[in-house]
Amino acid sequence: MLNNLGDHFWLKNAHIPLCLLENVSIKPQTREQLCHLDLEIHDNKIISIIPHTSTLPEWPYIDLKKGIIFPCFIDSHTHLDKGHIWERSPNLSATFDEALETVKKDAQKNWRYEDVYRRMDFGLQCSYAQGTIAIRTHLDSFGEQANISFKVFEELKNKWQNKLILQAVSLVSLDYFFTKEGEELADLVAKCGQVLGGVTYMKPQLDQELDKVFTLAKERNLDLDFHADETLEPDSTCLKRIAETAIKHQFKNKITCGHCCSLSQQNEQLVKETLNLVQEANINIISLPMCNSYLQDRNPRETPKLRGITDVHGLKKEGVPVAFASDNCRDPFFGFGDHDGLEVLKESVRICHLDTNYDDWVASVNKIPAKLMNLPHLGKIGVGLNADLIIFKARYFSELFARPQSDRLLIRNGQFVDTTLPDYAQLDDLIFSLDNSLINDGV
């Protein structure tokens, strides 16, 4: 039936969150701010959005029975190059330190061209099938790994260009940018038209390191994306220092900071100072609740007492944009995940207490990350926009977050597409190979 609709049809009797509608003057019908609507789609575009009516249209239609429609997901912070190595390189203590060491060893042994390509491509298959339209991935970029991973990224970017928008961020410690190789990395990022980034640590030379990376970004007209304060230590103030440096440099391009966990452990005065600076510097924040709850406050055979997340409610009250993203997937930093934007939203709602009232938090996995990734045409539903939509049978948020929604429907460019997930067995020869030296480098 879905394949016989043609290029002109209606989606009737739908629920759409008010905050995701663009240029539509319609009042919501539920306490969750869901609007009861009919959508008309023609030639891949949404050409009208009207209050639901029982009148049957001239064109074919589907009765969604109040099922919720979202725009496609925007996953603004991932690590596709690390993904799906858990079986060959598990983190059995599930601690942050072992995650670092385990990934380092796996990369040294296995991260040649074909290994990285196939695992990243697998992650993209999962993302696409579940409704993602744009992804930003961090790429470990020390030494020769930068050339390998950015080569893979460029090829996958071209392969998926009609289905997914891909962005990449370099990932190194900031002291690396003081080296010749670090400057060459900044040149590589600029050549690829991507985002300069790195991990910030509290150390005496942090301010000098930030000055260096901001200077490199300004010289090359690059956006910046940092890992900041991925710790619950209240004395970790990397986010504050990043904001101060941005203001000093009068930096005009986009700045994004991920994690920022320590903000939830700091005193009220320090939080207030930090949030004021973050707002002045126009910094976007990405919270990664699944990975951070997994790693933070982790002690063997001890019950965690802290959630490991940033102060998302405090940030929002100050007008700072907050997005949620998937982060790591089936690797030593997070042993679970499936590149699913709905899982990200669902777990964020539960971990961060975003329900009652839901407000506009549903925009945190589509509309808000679209803006921080310079993709303002995505992440929303409006007349004249592409029909890139996810349709759930769930009618209300309580239903949406109660079940996996594995029966969701996906419309891309006005056409229903296959949502079959790839089989994990695709990667078996990589993950369970006894001789990884046989893998072709490809570079």
C-alpha cells in the first residue's frame, strides 16, 4: 500500500509537537503540546499543513490514527570510528580509564582502512534505518590515524550523500596543536571543510592550548567542537575557560561543547558565572546522558550515586541551546546503543527528568542540533520543507517512550523507505578474526 501512494498524498490524523512546526499557526490539542494535523505531500515536499478534518482528500491518504510525526533525527555527537568493537575489545571494568586504554590498544592493532570503513558504514546503516538524516562524528586524529580516518570519512560522505549529511571533528588532546603534526591536522580539517576539535583537560597550560586552537580555527575559518569536563570533579572548569577564550578572541564561528558533566557538581555562584559566559560566547552544549551515566561515578560493585550529566535544566533557563546525542555505540566507552535518535531522547527524558512538563525538549534531537550543525533547513516540519519524516504508531509521549517503536515508518524525500537494520554478522570477520594483519590497509 505504501509503495502505491505516488508522489502526491496526505498523512491524516497525525500528532506533531508544536515546537517542531515551522510557520504554522495552529493551537495544540493536548497538554503535551501535540497538534492534531493533516499533512499534504507532493513532489517530495510538504505543501500544506492543516488542522485535522474528517473530510476525505482528493489524493491518496494514510490515516495515522493520531500517530506522532517527527522530523528526521540529527545526531550531533558520535564516535563512528570507535563503534562496534566491544566484542573484540570489551571494557570489563566499565571505567573511563580502562575505556581510554582499551580503545588505544584496539586502534593500534586494528584501525586500518577497511576496519574503520566497514564499522563506520555499519553505524551509518543503523542511523539511516532508524530515521537519522545528519550526523557529526568525532575522529581520533593522532598521527597517521588522521589520514586514514579522514580518508574513510570523505569516501563515506560521498557514498551516503543522497541519504545522510556527514560532518567530522578532529579529536586529539589540545597540546597536540603545538606540534608540526597538529598544525597539519588543522590544515587537513580545513581541506575537508570540517570542524576543528579536541579534548580539554584541567592543567596549567590549558589557557595557552585554548589560545592556540582558537587561533588555528580563526586562521582557517573553522567551527570548533570540544570535549569539555567529562568528569564529576567540581574543580574542572574547562567549559568556563573555553567561554572566556572565545570572548577574548571575539570568535564569530560556531562553538560546541560536549559532556560538561562537572557543571552539575559545582556551587551556585560558579555555575551562574559559567552560564553567563557560555551565553555571551554563544556556545552550544551537547549532553550525552547514556554514555556519561554509564561511565561516571562508576566503581566496581558499588551503587552509583550521581547521574553523570550536565546541568541541562540550568542551561535551558539561561537560554543556552542544549542538544542530546548518542555519543559512543558498542565500544569501550558505552557497551550498548544502536544509533537511534529515539533511544537518545527516551533515555534523556528518563535520566534528566525532562517529562511533566515536556516543554520543547523533543527539539533537542532534531531542531536544536540542526542549528548548531549549520543545517537550519533540517529538524523541523513546515510547508515548503522536504518531507523527511519519522512516523510512530504511538499517539502520546507516554506511549512513545514506553515501547521501542521498532515498527516506525520512515519517509525520505517524500517516499517511504526500508527501515531494516543491518545484521551484526556483517562485521564478524572484523570482530572475530584471529589474524587482523590480513585486513587491507587501503591507504
